Amino acid sequence: MRHSFDSRRARLLRDAATLALFIGAATPALAQEVEPAPAQGPPDEAASAGAAAAEADDSIVVTGFRASLENSIAARRNADIILDAVSAEDIAGLPDVSIAEALARLPGVTSQRTGGQASAINVRGLSQDLVSATLNGREQVSTSGLRTIEFDQYPSELLSQAAVYKSPMASLIEGGIAGKIELQTARPLDQRDPFSVSVNLRGSYNDRANQSPDADEFGYRASVSVQAKLLNDTLGVALGYARLVQPNVATRFVGFDYTPSGANGGGNAVDLDNDGVRDGVSFGFEMIQFGGKETRDGVLGVIQYEPTESTRFLIDGYYSRFRSDVRRRGVRALGTQNGNIELGTLQDPIVENSAIVGGRFISGNGVDVESVNQDESDRDELYTIAANFQQDFGERVTLSLDASYSRANSYFVDTGVNVNAYQRNADGSFRRLSGIPGALVVDYRLNGLDLPDVAINHDFTDPELNRFQGFYIVPREDDDELIAFAASLDVDLSGPFFRSIQAGARYSTRKAERIRTSFGSFGIADNVAIPSNLFELAGFKGGFAKAGFPDFMAVDIDGLLDEFVGPDRVPDQSFGFTRDQSFIVEEDVWAGFVQLNFDSVVGGLNFRGNVGVRVVHTDQSSTSSLDDPTVPGDATRYDVTVGDSYLDVLPSANLILELGEADRIRLSASRQLSRPRFFDLGGTISLNLSNIGGGVYRPSGNGGNPLLRPFRANMFDFAYEHYFGNTGILVLSTFYKDLETFIVGGTIDDFDFAGAGFTFPPLPPDAPPNATVLPNGPLFAPINGQGGHVYGFEAQFTRTFAELPAPLDGLGVTMNYAYSQSSLDITNSLSGNSLTIPLPGLSKHVFNPTLFYDRNGFAARVGVRYRSGFVAPQFGLNEQITNNASETVVDAQISYSFQENSALEGLTLYVQGNNLTDAPTRSYFAQEAQTGTLQYFGRQFYAGATYRF
């Protein structure tokens, strides 16, 4: 009997077969009841569930969503770590645009929505910064410019399985205190059929897209995959292509932060409610139609060659191109923090808990309004290619070698035009309203998590009274490149207790670069009216219009710039700030591991698992460009490279005690790390000198921290599992994570600026002749601050009721609940006062029930994703950390698969809907009265078909 590519390694872990999964374009999986086991991935990675179908049962054939659930249950049952998985039908069967939405239905996993769909993933109350991800066991680069991957870059149609590892093993690549997400593609030699083709086409409709001047409510998804086994099943080939075209829309109200500035922060602040605390005032707000088109192309290729039972080759590659053409349109009010009662620029203020949440704000002290026309398009490209070789030496020893290359590039356009409010003077000239006392009146009243009431005394649709006077072109490019080599040796011990021993090493080198550029001008000679051929009228509908959100002009941004600035607009780094915001982070990592896998009988009970240790050495550095303060002018720059190295020892143990055929207990103890964001390591440091007396000057700076160490945590997990045959599972689990440090903004009191190569600014003219400059001083930057605890429990119940009489035997339910809590908090002053808020990403309560029916080709399901309030970033004029209200998202799907021997065998028809209640995301600053962002994405509907032959 031939070995499949992973069978040797799977036997070393659990002597079981793997799941027969195909890359399909949403094609129903035709699977038997299976008993898969965790298969060792590439040499440095133990994958979650394995892949080959069990022998066919004589009478029971399980298909569709039910089959995917049973495959996922079997994956958990036989894994040597704590994991949850979704498999082919659950991914490709949708209603999931990306893999992130499928993952968000797993216990303890939540998502944050961007453009209406899930993208960032939170696990067990921890943010995406503490979640790592691998593709076929290999570390992935990022198009986000951070370290976290963008899951919407991975089409669900091209993935066969995804798993969330909640406990680590020594053989797994380090990283992921919250958890590790392993994405898997198909292995063609593991498929049932010698040749298969799958084709998918679905049209889509968004019911809010017609409100945006830049979006089309219609889109589509299409994919095709081919798998073949050739040369007497020694050569396997898989090819897949998936394309997504859809609107990216959101109708938004964005309230800006309450941090003190302007007149209110400079001495004119008042305490209107007489509680002894200065009342905070928001910097302003904007009313936005965000819209455009997203196009994603994904290509997958796999070549699997096994010329003999002992020799195996594998080459796989993945390419993704994501183009988002989106515009931010609407109206923005600024300078409300300058509203002042004494000057008459603030009238009838409304105060709630020391925050001004409404009133009348009048021009004359900085209040201004403008039309918003911004190009926030993004161009992302990602590709990875990898090769793996395995050689068996006899029956007991397997050598694995693996090499991979991955690169991601992201280009953010970041362009906008300034269209400001004017009035016509008696002589025919125009004057900006913000400079005329009393000419501009902005009335607003925030209503917490509901839409505010707004009234502005200006017509934003008049091209004469809304004039072009300035612009910005400040694109940003991020590049992330990773090269990795790994080797491992697996020795089958076949002893009474120890099953096998694994040892291996891995080397990776990674380079992340951010380049900020700018066009060499930000204004034009004079304000001009908007030509009639360069705008169209747009506005708000429904409840937004009733709340007073005004109509406005949607300007042709490129056309306006072509006419009044010129067509040759090439950004460069002639401005110092562009180089201040650019950096290079380089990271070399050496890792080695030893892991013992055991499988025995203790007290009549099966006892298995693994113990091991992973040792990791990291060498990191950051290069940034600074002004030379000793040279006059802004033309001279110099590069500074600062770095550090450190060693981590990461032990782990996973123990599984089988209480019987249906019950088992899992225990895990481990130490894990998560590396800092690139921006935290690489932000450029600015430097100045201060006189501390006695003719001594001390340097101080602020920016990134190239000496930053990773998050580190000691982790403990316990789980009890009860299996209802192959058709259901009950899981009760708990976890505890002791984070030794947590990265926060802080101060390094004694940073060695001189030793790091910084050039100090010249001493001031009044410095004494014998003045000296200390080499060390404080650096205000991200630091490894005080840690804390994160803990919680999870409950999962899945059951297909096959024992019920027909037609009820198609019913099933899957639901999970997670509770998370933390002793960690962070300090935030965006509400106007310094307050502590919960750990970003943590929702105390997460509940995901799904009811489904699957029988004789007909399938239907309704799923709900609920998460309680949490803290997360929002993006207005800049990144802000806000409280998010709870949200509930409802999805549904109905499909019919034509049965075997029918004329349309292989054809499946689908109708599905996402976000059926148009659930918004809602955020606020500390208290609900201080509205942050309210955004509605619309309902997304799909209809189409897949065909497999």
C-alpha cells in the first residue's frame, strides 16, 4: 500500500489516516464518516488534522455541511494538541467570503469587521497582534504593514481546512500567545478520484451600495479548481483560481477624540457641570459615505510527487492580488474643541459626565467645515512558494527538508483634495467661512450608540461656495519578505511508552520596510470653484438623512488634480516627515526543538501526548533616517541602525487521557511568545536636549523602540470532551495565560543614544563654555510594560440527529460559548480624561449558535455570531483606541445538490445572505454618550451554482 505524502508523519503521531479534502469552489464534500489524525506538517510544523478518507461504509454516506462538521470533530478527537477546525464544506460551502468568517464561528474566536466582512481575528480575548498564522505549516508575511496577516487575502474556495491551535507544541513555529491559525490547501494524491474539476459562479448584491456614488451594488464570485493523479498515482497536480468582485461600502458617522487641544486645552476650558473636572470637547466629527469596489484574485498550485514509498517531494505555491478602489466622501466638522463660551463660539452646550456631547459651535475661533473627498485605495500583492522533501530510511527514520519564500507588498494611495466652505462677498470675491465670526454655525447632539442630530448652515452642493484650495498626496508602501529553511528528523521508537522522537531546526530571515512619500506641494495659488464636469451630487438616505446628514459633492479627485495641479504628480521623499515615517526592520531567527511523542496505557486507560522544548534566538534591528541637527537646513539626513538579540526557551507539554471511547481529558502547559508589531520596533526616533542644571544637558527622544522584546506568557489549558459517536461533541474547557509583560507606551529612562549612533543637536547659544552632554536619557516609546492574567472558559456543543425518524434525521445544531476575563488594562485619554479601559480584543461573552438541516441534497442553515463589548482601534483622521459595543451578525444559506444518477449530478444551487439584519459596528470613548464610530455595511446576498465532475 502506497504512503501518501503525510502518511509516514501521521503514523508517527497517531497511526490514522487523513481527511480527504479537495480545493473546491464551494462544492459539497462527499465524505464518509472518518477518523482523521493530526499529521505532521512541513518539517518544523505539526499540522492539525490529517487528510485521507476512511474506507467506505456499506450504507452510510454523509455529505454537505454535516460531513464537514464530522470531519472537524474527528480532527479534534485525534489531535495531540487542543484545537478547533473547519474543513472543506464548512469553508467552501459558505456563507463566508473569506476564511476569517469561517474561523469566527469557532469557540473563543471572534472577528473585527472591515468593509462589512471579517478580517482581523481575536482569539480567547486577545487581539490580532497576539495571533500568528501559517499556511501549510509555514509562517506568512503580511500586507497590513504590521505583523498580522489579512485573512481576507485568502479566498475560502482555495483552502481545504483551517484550524485554530489553542495550545502549542515544541515542533510548531513559535508565536501566537492567543493562538495559532493554520491554513491548509489540498494534497492531490490524497483525493478519492483520479481526476476532478470544480467550477463555481455566484452573483452578489449589496443593498446599501447604491447609496454610495463610488459603488455598484452588484458583484460576483467565480472559481475553478482541477486535481489529477498521474503516473500510476505517483504524481499529483492541483490548480485553483478564485476571483471576487464586490462592493466595499459603509455609511458612517465618525466622532473624533476628546483629548485637550486648542482653546479648550490651553486655558479657556470650563467646568459646566460643576463637578470639579474640565469638560472634554470632541475635536470634531465626519459624516461619510465610504464606497468602492474590491477585486481579489487568488491562484493556487500544488505538485506532489512520490516515486517510491520512501521518497516524497512537494512543491506548492500561492498568489493573491487584492485591489481595493475606495473613496471616502461626505462632510467633516473640525475645530469644535475651540468652542468657547466667553468668546461666544460655543452656545447651549450639552454635558454628560464631564463631556460636551452637543451644542452650537460658531465660527470665529477655529470652527470649520469641509467636504471630504479622499482616495483610500489599496493595492496588495502576496505570493509564497515552498518545497518539501521527505526520505524514509528504513521503517523508523524520516528526514524532512523544507524551504520557503514569501513576499507581500501593499501600496496605500492616501490622496485627498481640500474643498472648503466659502461665501461670496459683495465685490464678487470669496471668503472662507471659518475666518468670518458668526458666519458658520454647527449644531449637533450626540445620541450615544444611535445616530446624532446634525444641522449645519451651509449648502455643500453649490460648486461656487465649496472651493478647491489644497490637497495632499502622501502614499505609503509596505514590503514584507521572508525566507525560511527547516529540517527535522523523526524517529519511530515503537516503545511501550514513547511512540517517537522528533528533533529539528529552522532558520528564517525577515525584512519589513515602510516607505512614506509625498508629492512636493500641498496647495494651489488660489481657491477655485469646482468645475461642473468634475463632480456629481451625492448624499445620505433613510435615517441618516432624517438625522440631518447633508447632501454633498462627490469630486473627481484625479480630474481635479490633473486640471489644477498638473498630470505629473510623482511622490518622493523631499519632505523630512516622509523619511521620519519610513523604516526598515530586519529579523533573523534561529530555532531548534526536541519533542517526545508518547502513547501508552496507564491504569487501563489510553494515555498519549507530547513533551518538548523549543529554543529560539532572535536578532532584530531597525534602520531609520534622521535629520542631522549639526547641519543647517533640511537636506542632510543620516541613517541609524539600532538592534538587539535575545534568547527564549519555550517548553510545552500536551497530555491526553482517554477515559473511554467517548470521553477524554486534555491538559496543556507551555510557554509562548508573540513578537512586537513592526511599527513599534521601527518608528523613527526624534531627539532633543534639555538643561538639567550645572551645565549638563540630557538627551531625550520619542519614537519606536528597536530594543523592544516580545510579549511572553506562561499558559495552561484544560479540556473535557465527550463524543456522540462521529455525529457530535460536547467540550468544556478552561484556560489561563500569565503574561509576563505587555507592550504599552512608556519611557525607557536610560536609553544610550550615543552608543546607538545618534548625532546630538548642537548646544543652545547660551550654554556655558564647559557644558557637557550626557550619552543617556529618556526615550518615550513602546516598552515592555507590566503584564497580567487572561483567563476564561469555553463550552461547545455539536450534534447531528441522524437517529431521528425521517425527515427529521437531517436536523443538527452547533453552538459554542466563550467567557474571557483579564486583569490587564490600558490607559486611554481619548475621552478627555485619563481612564483605564479593558485589554484590546477582549469580549467577555462570545456566543455562536448555528441551526442546520441537511438531507437528500437539500441543506439550509442559519448562523449567529455574537460578541459582547470590546476595545479595538478605529480609524478616523488617525488611529484611535475606542470601546466597541456588542454586535450580532446573522447569516443564512439554502442549497440543493442534485443526487447521484440524476441528469444534473454534480450540480449544486445556492442562495445565501450575510449580515441579514444590517448590524452596525458601534464604538464610543469611555462612555456611550461620547460617540466614536457608527457604521452600517448593508446586507450581502449571493445566488449561484457549483458544478463538480
